[in-house]
Amino acid sequence: MKKNFLAVCFPAVLFLSGCGTYSDWLPASGASREQVQEKHDSGRVDGIQVVDVNDTLARRLAESKKLGQFSSTFASSAASNYVIGPGDMIEVTLWETPPAILFSAMSSASSPTAGSNTSSGVTLPTQMVAADGTIVVPFAGRVLVSGRTTEQIEDSIVEHLQGKANQPQVLVGVAKNNASNVTIVGEVNASTMMPLTPKGERLLDALAFAGGMKQAISHMAVQLSRGNVTGTMSLDSIIHDPKQNVLLKPGDVVTALYQPQTFSVLGATGKNDEVAFEAQGISLAQALARSGGLNDSRADARGVFVFRFEDARLVDNKDPSVKSANGTVPVVYEINLRDPASFFVTQNFPIQNHDVIYVTNSPGAEFRKFLSYVAMVADPAITFTNDFQ
């Protein structure tokens, strides 16, 4: 029987091997490591650049993918950013030290019991800040108030009245805020405009004012636009780092962005799936863990690949056939997990939206498939031989 098995099996092996490399026709979830690296010496695979990942590259990519911090992009003093602007309704109250010179008649008119030897405040009619940023104060003329705090306006009016009024004192209040507002839009429960106050409202105050988020915080990012500068951070990062909860300025636009980022994992892993991850990002190590890790009976730990359309500025492109489209180039990042140091690399390597992680089958797993096909070819012959012994 043994002789008969070999007599049938050996020709079958020769026949199957004659069909070409067995990995070319055996069923598989994707290319083998050898097939991906087939043109590695030329630095490309059909116009796609193949890059070996080391710690230096992983750290450089992580640094480039890091979102700018609001504390540096929108640096401001700890003082309130509230200033007066055109359209605000201003209320001005004036005092003179007795004997009053300029405002005694006005004081007497408003308070008949007040005399020139008493100090009584005179409140001017509420007025709107003009388009040129000024208000009118008796005996001081037009006073520029736009872009100034109430304290600065008080000092300016006192300066205008020096030599005219007797040691004047001024108090400026805002009757209605029409100019110092922040616009809040996006994935909030109520898009709105929030008026700023001298208290000094911060970024999270604006989100709370708009009724909070519609989506889970872990999948939310916040975009802050100020003038010609725009920055984006994950909401989680802002909550966990109080320095990023920056003071707001008039005209700021706060946009809550829902960012359901995902990566796809294929090949010899615990599961093949599209996996969602947080707006603040995850590392390759975390991505592999969320996909169930490498399949111990199938995976080739040397053949872990990340397929990505990468920012062309981050790629040392030595192959003219690799063309940039919309500022990106196709890149295959290769990680060899047989090297213990690569586990540190995977902790620094950032995963980005729409990445495809592919883990190849080991040569041993492919060979087992090959033997199973040989057995299927040989088995009917073995059965036939046994029947006629």
C-alpha cells in the first residue's frame, strides 16, 4: 500500500508543481510577502513605492501627523479678549470732584438736591458704537472705542476731559453686546452665536453654550478659525489638556467635526474587518490588537504591510514612475515583526483614515495548503488500490 501511495502521489506532485509556483494557483486572501517584494530592489511594486519602516521613519510620520496644538497656534494672554466693536450699545457715567465745573448743571437736572459742592454721577444716554468705532462724549468729542476694553475706554475719556473737568472719573458699561460674538456650528445640538463677556469665554464654554455634541466625544474634533488661521484638534485632547481650552476672541468660528475614522485589516489576522478609531488617532500596535492580532497558525510575522496614499512631502521618492495625485502618492509600508525592536516601532507608527493593513500568510501555511491538494488528488487513487488488493 505504501508503494502504491508513493506511486500515485509522486506523479501528482510533479503534475501540480509543473503548473507553476503553487502559491500562484492556491486560494489565498492576498499576495504573499515574496510577491509584494518581487520588485523591491527597484523600490517599487507596479508604480507603488515600498518603504521599510524603522523607528526614525515612524517618529517622523507621527510628528508630521500630529495636529497643531491650540495653545501654540492661538496663543493669547490670560487676560480677557473681550473688546468693544461697532454695533455695541455703550453706557457712560461721568463724575467730577467738587466743585463740579462741566457736569454740575447736568447733575442738578438729574438730581435737584445735588449742588456744585457735591459729587454726583451723570449717566449719558445709551449710544451705539458707530461704524468708525467711535462714540460721542460731551466736552470730549468723538472718542475711539472700537478694539478697546471698557477699562481702556475709561482711561481714554478721562484723558480727553483733562483740563476741562475737575478730576473727572468715568465708568463705561456695555448695555448690549452686538459685536463681540463667536460663531458655533457643526455637530452641535444648536448652532448659534455666543456673545463674549469680560469674564473671558473659552473653547469648551462655546461648545456647552451650543448644547454639546451630537456624537460621541471620542469621534469628535474641533476646528477653530481665527482670521486667516485655522487649527484642528480632537475633542478628547482638548478636554484632557486644559492648556488647549484657549480663550476665544471676537469673530472666532468654532466648528464641531464628526470624524468617524476607520482602517481596514485583511489577511492572516484574528479578524478581517473595517475598524473605527478615535479622532485623536491610534498606533499600528493598537490597530493590530483591535483586529485580534496575528493569526499564529497562518501569519508571516515578517510580512505586515500598511497600504496608504501618503502625503508626497513625506516620501523620499526615488522612483519617477511613482506619480503624485492630489498631493499624495501610493506607498506600502513594510514592518517585520520577527525583529523584537519592531514592536517599539509599531507603537510610534500612526494609523490614518482609510489605511489598509495586510498580513501575509507564512510559506509554511501555503505549503500545508499545497499538501492538502496533493492528498485530495492522491486519495481517490489510494481508495481504488485498496479495493483491488
